[in-house]
Amino acid sequence: MNRETTYNFNAGPSALPTVVLERAQQQLLNFEESGMSIMEMSHRGKVYEAVHNAAIERMRKLYNIPSDYEVLFLQGGASLQFSMIPMNFLAEGEKAGYIMTGSWSEKAIKEAKMVGATYEVASTKDNHYKNIPTTFNVEEGTRYVHMTSNNTIFGTQFKTTPDINVPLIADMSSDIMSKPIDVTKFAMIYAGAQKNLGPSGVTVAIIRKDFLATAKTENPTVLQYATHVKNNSLYHTPPTFGIYMLGEVLKWIEEQGGLEAVNQQNEMKAALIYDVIDGSEGFYTGHADKDSRSLMNITFRVADEALEQQFLTEAAEAGFVGLNGHRSVGGCRASAYNAVPVAACQALADFMKAFMAKHK
Ligand code: PMP
């Protein structure tokens, strides 16, 4: 296999822009005339520090993050945030609300339950997580509400931010930096980097300062957000290579024309595939309700199970990678994150049409 003939639809870790990988390759052995790679130098030195701060600045600029928000680079993936959030923000006698839209929401509430009281603000579980809820039942005295902006496994995505009068925390792991958002609607945003931002190993957190100020202080040092704020995310050794790559991916987003442009591309890419599903008269069926469809993860089934297996096998032979649905739900899933080219989505749409013509 080679890169040119491989269509990478992996759900995460996933495709990175080729030009970013090429630049990293060029810079690998001798980063900015330092005589070594970025991975081989101190995280306390000037060279790395500049890379670190530039990545934070790029996050701020692209998302229009106001100065009353902190931008942090953490470790432990989005999964550690499932725990850190209640550990920092859910105290004895308080309760947190969770919007249940899929497996990742379930994992998030499970961790919060170990720390304190929780309840479901809304849930679409009874509808097999095919849609995003539109009504939210926020109880008085709620400490925060947690949502998953894009549901990687079921292929649904919030189209608008819920209008909720308590601090809103969003897991944006699978749609961060895929479109412009109004950061000020959130008390906190977090995401693992490995889909839209770079390699795995970095977790981004954007947190409003007044919300941060309400955090508990009795947690172990590395599990307190305050520690990372105080130390500009350099309290302990950060994943330096991952942060460098994240900065390069953000630079690439700027070169694409910013988040508006990237969003337009994402809409076009997803439409290529959804149009085939919609025009297939039931040969392909989408999992998500139309108004809740994700632009990032396109989930669908093929008419019958034997044919679905054949579809996945033939697709793999044709160079399409990562089209199997998540092991917990089966079916097919095409993840079309920022770095997946339009040409790859066009190729998949063409392949789906050709497969249908042969087997319908
Ligand atoms: N939340 C969402 C929406 C995800 O898609 C994922 C991973 N695919 C996670 C959380 C877990 O992320 P991590 O593996 O970084 O812990």
C-alpha cells in the first residue's frame, strides 16, 4: 500500500494533512538549526517554549478565545477529563447534569458518578442515539451540564449549542476545530487531539477563568486544573512532539482559510456520501436522523448483513481504510475529519455507487 492510493477514513487516530507530515519530516533531524529534533530537547528551553506558546496562540486566534479563558495542554486523553471534571468541579452535596447522546456520554457520566451526584438532562438512548435532543431538563442547583458535541460512534452532532443557564462543558473530541464556534457559550471545552488536531497524546482544554476559580483544591497536584494554569501547561513534561504537531496542524487550518473554509469543505465532503445514502432507495441506510447527522462521522448500513461484509471487504481491497463501524455497534462508518481530502470522499461516494449498481 502507499499513501497516494490509500483513502484513510479512520475514526481516530486519523488522517493528518500530508503537507504537515512532510514538514515534520523535513524538520525532524534538525529543528530550526538546533542540531536536534524537537523531541530531543528540553521542554524548558527557549526553542520548545516558542513552539508551545505559538500553538496556544494559534488555538486562541482560530477559535477567537477571549482573554478570560485559559488554554491548556493536558495528558490522559479525553477519558481522563471524564474524571478530572467532576473531581475539580463537583463537590459534596452538588449535582451535575449530563446530556446523553452516545457511548462517550455514558463513559463521561460513569466517571462523574464515582465522584458525586449526577442526573440526565436529556437522553436519546431510547431512540438508539439516532438524534440530538432538543429539550433539556436542567434542575435547579446544577453545578455544570456536560455534553458531547459530536458522537463519534453513532454519527450525530449538535447543530446548535443548547441554551442552558448553568456552566456548559463540551467534549469536542471529534469535532474540535472543524467549524467556527462561539467559545463564550461554554465554561469549558476539551478534546483529545487525535482526530482534528494532531497525533494522540495531547488533550486540549479551554476553560473560563471564573469557572476555574470555583474548582476544588484538595485533589492530587497533577489532577488540578489550577496546577496546569499556573505553569502554562509545563508543570510536568508535556508531550512535546504532539504539541509541535498540533501547532503545525493549526497552521495548516490557517492556510486553508481558517475555520469557515474548513467547515465548508467538511459540509461538501459529508454531502458527497450522504447524497449516495439518500439516493440509494434503502440500499444504504444512515444511522442518524437527517437533522442530527454528523459531518465528521458518517454511519450507515448496507441492505443485508452478508452484503455489508462484502462491501467492507471490497472497500478494503480498493484502498479504503477504517470503514468498519465501532466494534460496539457494527455497520459502516466513514470518518471525514478536516484532513480527509475531498477526493477521498468523492472516491468513496463513487465506490458506493458502483457497489450498489452491481448488487441492487
Ligand atoms: N470522547 C469522544 C467524543 C471520543 O470520540 C473519544 C475517543 N474516540 C473519547 C472521548 C475518548 O478519548 P481518548 O481516547 O482521548 O481518551
